[in-house]
Amino acid sequence: MRNLRANLLELIRRTSAELPDDVFRVVDRGGAEEQAGTAGKYAMDIITKNIDLAKRKSQPLCQDTGSILFFVKAPVGFDQMAFEAAAKAAVAEATAKGYLRQNSVDSVTGKNSGNNLGPGSPSLHFHQHRGTQLEVRLILKGGGCENVGAQYSLPDTRLGANRDLDGVRKAILDAVVQAQGRGCSPGILGVCIGGDRATGYLFSKEQLLRTLQDVNPDPALAALEQEIVASANRLGIGPMGFGGKTTLLGCKIGVLNRLPASFFVSISYMCWAYRRQGFLLADPGKIVKWLY
Amino acid sequence: MIQLIEPYTEEKVRALQMGDIVHVSGMVYTGRDAVHKFLHEGGTPPVDLRNQIIYHCGPVVIKEKRKWVVKAAGPTTSIREEPYQAHLIERFGLRAVIGKGGMGPKTLEACAKFGCVYLHAIGGAAQVLAECVTEVPGVYLEQFGSPEAIWAFRVKEFPAVVTMDAHGNSLHAAVLEQSKEQLKQLI
């Protein structure tokens, strides 16, 4: 694949500096909901100004460029090791250019690697398909919102949450209250019902690859997604936790089978600076289209 | 909107009320997890922090033509510094702490006791806030890594909301209580 490193560098730059259209539409609408003269409205106005400025200056929307999560759908026989090498080179270059903050720290020594490379960084997830094109998606997920994610085990006595969709609803709303504004609300949730502790959290992040306007093909989950957003917005946490009408911009729920003994609800909280982009690449190395 | 201009005095800071929008002009010093632990454990600050403002921030700063250029400078989540903040407010006479997400009762008490406020900057507004930085006079404790160093920023009209004032009022405590009550209705 020619130009892969250069294309990945451009993907990183675009993901870091530009909010995707589907997200901007929802953030904009959220801002309009807030009352004039309130701190919540003030926050949304600054957010809107920031989105425009970041795009014009080609600089990070948020200084916490977060975890670098690549999701790749590749044809059979694709060289994943070559992709990984190109991705790492692009990440290091993007860091030197300031598209990414130096965000990778040794958990034992505390030393920052300086280039975003290190065990687990960047994070790469590959799925094979029978087509010929390469689909590369990238999420930059900041630490602030990562810290307010949560994983519940049902039944939960404290919440009165049983192993059903109503129990799931209670867990999700509790997570939103626990988060307050610390995930840089208004936020978006990626949720997985089921899986184990690891697959549950990963699949919850993969829900963040969906567009905000999509509709869950399962009618019960689609209804739950909408209901959660409506209920969360009645909590009054608002932008930055200042109080207000816009606490959640979206909720995307996926399901995995589970063990009989386990019932996990894994919740990944994404901040308003929902940095998610991708491209479709044809051989040799031409971007056919941007995915968001 | 209230202008908070250096020198930052106890009087200026005690005049602020929860909910006020302020524009800060003067020096601020970034400091986050590593710096707070270091200072709390008795480390000697490399700059004089008396009557100064600490900004919970890990910026992106790149050297261009031998000058530091701030590429992104929004706030980090402050609650992680709750174990250390009250002590540092007392030790250095800090006049304000800028961050996001608020802080806890220990910090709120120190604000009232020593004359300090918590200023909530807009989370993720990295570009708007980077533009407020007019000069980077220096960087210290770089061994902690770039995001964890103390960056000296001269800022002009840096916008923030007073969410914890010097009189025991916290918007965060109020919103938490109210949202918990609402949750009871919903579940």
C-alpha cells in the first residue's frame, strides 16, 4: 500500500482538529437548547468557537488527544504488521507536529515516551472482510472522559437494577450522574450489554464508530437509546456540569452474548470533542472517501 | 464579566461569587498530577508561587524557531488533585486554581480559609484558551514529561466561571445534589 503512512498522518490530523459533521450538527443543536445568560450557554458558545478555530488552525480540538484507537477492516491476506509499522510512524510524526499531545506514559516508571509509542499505544484492532478495500477508522478518546466510563455487574442492589433492559437503563443513568460534568459534557455514550469485562468495554467503544444519526436495527435498543438521552437530559447536569438541558447528545448500545453467570453493562463515555474519522483506501494508496 | 488582573490579591478573590464569569490576565502556572504530588511531598517549587494561580493543564507546546508556541491548552480534570490542593493553597497562598470538573470539600474549605477560588475553564476549548496565552516565559520540571511540567503562561482575558468561591459555595455540590434527586425520580 503506497502512501499509507502519509494517509494515516492526514487521518490523525483531521481526526484531531476537525469535529465530524454528524457530531457538529448535534453539538450545535445542544447549544441552541441552553438558556441565554446561563453558564451552560456560555460553555456551549465557547465550544462552538473552539470547533471553528481548531479547524482553521489545523490544531487539536482538545489538548488531550487521548488514546489512539485504530479500527481496521482489511481484505484477506492484508499485511497487518506493515500497517502497524506505518501507523506507528504516522503517530510519531503527528506527535512531533503537535497534532497529538505526548500522551504515552510508562505505568511503572512514570516516564513519558515523547512520541505516543509504547506498549499498547497506538491501539490497533483488525477485522477481516472479503472485499478489496481497506477501511481505517480512528478514535482519539481523551483521558477525562475515559476516567468516567464504568462497568456495572447486574443485578445491582444499590440501583435496584435487574438483568433486563430496565436494569441496563438504571445502570446507564447512574453512570451519567456519577460522571457529572467531568467527562466534558455534553457527552455521548457507547454501551455494551454482555460480553466479558474486556470484550464488553471494547465493544462499547466500537459503538462510538456509529454515526449519531443512525438507528439501532433492534427496535427495543433503538427505543432504549432515545429514552436514555431524554432521561439523562432531565438530570440537569448540563454542559461542563454547570447545570442545563444538554447533558447527553447520544447513546449507542450494542449487545454481545454473555456467560450465564455474568451480566455486564460496559459504558464508555465520550466527550463533546468526539474525535472520530476514517477513510476508505483503494490500492495503490488512494483515499476513495472519508467515512464521516 | 469580571476582570481578574495580576497582582491577584485576597481582596480581589474574596469579591468573586459562585457563578461569576471572569477573564484572567497575568501569569498562570500549569501543574497537574506529578507536580501536585511533588509539591505536596515537600518538593521545592522552581518558581515563586506566592499569590499565583495554578492551572490544571497539560498543554501541547512545540518549539518553533527557538520559541515555545502553545498549540493547545485546555484544562484537565481537577478532582485528581483533591488530596493535595488544600495543602498547596495554604503553603503558597494560591489565589486561584483553574481546572475543570470542580474539586471537593477539602479544597472548598481551604478556599474559604485562605482566600482562593476555583475557576472552571471550558473543557476541550484548547484552541480558544491557547489563543489567550501571549507568552511562555519558561518551563520547569520537564523531567515529568511535557504535559506534566510547570509551564509559565502569560495569559490575556482567559475566560472561566467561578464554580467554587471563597465563601463555601460550590456549583458542583449543588448540581450533584440536584441531579441525584432527579435520578431517584427516573429509576
